[in-house]
Amino acid sequence: MWPYDIKKVNERPSDEAYEAAKNNWMTRLLRLKVDLNEMKTCLTQEYPLIFGVKTFGLRHKVKENGIVPMPKPGEKMRR
């Protein structure tokens, strides 16, 4: 239908993929601990994992290469 392909990450999926997805709804939300093993368990059980990342105003760097750099010591988060 719409297999993962890093080259297509910013492309809109096909109309067929959207149509097939209409019947897929999230039925509940669970909070995970910030724990790598818990996140991996979620993925190995084929549950989706949704998360956010604070970029400290470095979005332009992320756009360049897709990598979120570590903030420098003392760097403040932008609002």
C-alpha cells in the first residue's frame, strides 16, 4: 500500500493508501516511560509510537540532514 521508504518520507501517500486507512483508528492512548526498552517493546509488538523532540531552535540543522543535534551546555530552549 505505502511501504516505508526514506526517499518518500515527505511525499503525500496515494489516494488508495488514504482510502485504506479510513478504517484504522486509535482506540486508546498509553503513556510510556522515557525508557528505550519500553519503546522498543512497543514497536516489536507492532504498536505505533508517537513522540516529540525539543529542537532548541535548531530546526534548520534538522532540515539539512535529518539529525537533531544535542544542545550545547547552557543552551536555552526557544519558545
